[in-house]
Amino acid sequence: MNRVSRPFRSLLVGLVLALFALPAAAAPERTPEQVIRLSVETLTAEIEGRRDYFADNLDELKGLVDDSLDDIADFRYIGASVMGRYFQNATPQQRSRFADTFRKTLIDTYTKGLVTFDYRELRVLDNQRPQRHEDQASVDMEVVATNGQVYPVSYSLRLNGNEWRVVNVIVNGINLGLTFRNQFDQAMRDQGRDYDAVIDGWAPELAVEELEEGGSA
């Protein structure tokens, strides 16, 4: 099996954000699948034929993604999930700062990977799994690399008010939310539970081998 390049790893990690890049009016009458399809189409349209431009203007692409997150991404929810058992004892300022830091690091990773990885297609699957809960859903899609290798991606969505929001993603069987939570836990252990030190040094990573081999999440 061909090794997964660092840019591709970045794209996969960044896909946790890609599906947030939606217009602010993700109305409840849209199904989760419709929300995901729209975001994929929007994402593709934004970068199609402009990769070279964005490669030289990463800040502009970063700004587009960042702006689109304002009304869509529930980073407080995601941040709390990643902090896990440490969330309760964190101060409100630390919780907020980690959410901002988490957001920034993933946006940076996403924008860099998005313009450098040569993928052939992003496709949402036609046959989706039945929705088990009224306020929770999952949508499956695939990333097809130019070499033909297919990487499954599954998004977890949560109905917040009148909007569906992505709260987690599983790439090739690797649960990113759980992976980041484990990394935060290890960082807290390494830093003697120094919240500020962990937040200042936060740099989420996934081993290339993990994404190559996949998982069973």
C-alpha cells in the first residue's frame, strides 16, 4: 500500500472542519445528508481550479474557512469533548481559550492540506445509514485519491437548536475526536495537569501509519 503523504494526513485531519464550511442558514428542514452534500459542493467549488492561487495565498483561504465557521462550528462542544474528564475542573477562561486554540490549529492544518493533496473526488454516498435519534445523525462519504485509493469518512452530526452541526469525524476507521481526547489526556499527564501549558503547546497530530492502516472505530 502506498504511504499516505503528510499533506493528505493534513487534509484528513482538516476534514473535521471542512463540513463546517456552510452558509449560516443550515435550516432544520434539511436532512443531515443534504447539509453534508451542500457543504461538499461548496467546498469543491471554492477551490476548483484555484489550488495554485490558494497555495500562494493560504491566509486568504484560511480567512474564508474561518469566516464560515462563525455561525456553524460548535467549538465549545467539540472542545469540551476533547478535554474530556478535565473539562469540569478547567476555568471558563481555559475552556474558551482551548476552544479557540483547537479551532486555530485545525484551520491551519486544513488549509495547508487542502491545497497540496491531489484528490480526485469527494463523494457523499447515496445509501446512508438510518438515523437512530432525532438529534443525532451520521453521514458517510469517501475521499478518492488520484491513485485510486478510497478513504471512507463518516461525519457525526448533532442538532443544536435549528441547525445540524458536525461534532466528530471518523477517517478510515480512525475516530478523530477520540484520538484528540487521548492526546489531550496524555498532554495533561506529561505536563502535570497544567492546563495553560497544555493549551499553549496544543498541536494535534495523527501518525501517518494510523491513517494508512485504518482502525475499527
